[in-house]
Amino acid sequence: MTFLARFRLATFVLALLAISAAAPVFAQERGPDGAPNPTASVTSQHELLQQMPRITGRIDIPDTRASVLIQPAGRTWEYFHQVLLRWGGAIVILGTVLLLAIAYLILGRLPISAGRSGQKVVRFEAFERFAHWLTAASFVILGLTGLNITFGKALLLPLVGPDMFAAISEVAKYIHNFTSFAFVAGLLLIMVIFFRDNLLEKVD
């Protein structure tokens, strides 16, 4: 090997060593078994939290908004949904039940002052009953499936476990979404009945 060839080889090796030394080396985090964990982050949680209240990462796409991991508006919404909404909803629901119970204990059943006449009068037709029960039944279903969104993690998840809770939540989501159409249809039918009765009274 000539001197020129040796010089080129030495220069090439030194260049490789310089590039490898200058490049940032990220040690891959290992799992409990000692094997490399490809899904582990090269940035520690402590380093991320130092960016609070806005945490961003590195991305390869032009949209820089996609690099935002946590922002103040998201944390505000999370606090509202996880804390304020739960406590507020619980107070409203339990408070309403308590007020109804107190009203029943104080007033009791309200009897007919003149007593029952023994005669029956048709108050609602079949179409009106259908609209009423469609709205009432869909309202109850929407209420029960909607409660899982707000209180499911805190109340149902510890009782049934993650797998069962995920299955229940998925079914409840589909029921909630499709029952909303029935609820809106019931409201529209009630509005049609209301305007029909009012127009008939004015015509009469």
C-alpha cells in the first residue's frame, strides 16, 4: 500500500470518528429484562415537565401544531372534565334527588279535592303516547350511557376492571350516539303535536 493510499485511509477513519463523536448519541432505554425497548422515549419525563405548562416534541412533518403534546388549554379542559364536571354533576344529581325526597315527605301524595268521578276521559291518543314514550325512553337511555362518560372512570372502572370497562364503554358509546336520533325525533313529534293542538284550538 502506497503512502497516499495509507493517508487516504487514515483520513477516512479520522473523519468517521469525528462524525460519530459530534453526532448526539441517544442511549436506547432498556426494559426490565435488559432488552432494548424500541418504544421508550429518549427524553425523560423530568425534562418534558420542565417545559410546563406547554410541552412540545420533535416532528418531521411541516405542521408544527402537531408537535404540541400538552398545552394550557388542554390542561384546563382536563381539570374541568376530571374534577369540576364530576363534582358539579354529582352535586346536581344527588341534590335533585334529595329535594324531590324532601318535597314528597313534606307534601305527600296530592289527592283529588272532589274525589274520583269514576269516569274515564281519553287525554292522549296513541300517536301522542308514542311520541311521549319515545322521548322519555331515549332520554333515560341517553342519561345512563352519558353518566358513564363522566363518572365511569371513577366509579365503574374500579369495580369491573379495565377490560370489562372498555367493552361497556364501547357499547355505551354506540347506544348513546344512535339513541340521540330517537330523542330528537321524539322532540320533533311533540312539537308537531303542540302546534297542531294550538292551531286547532284557535280554529275552533
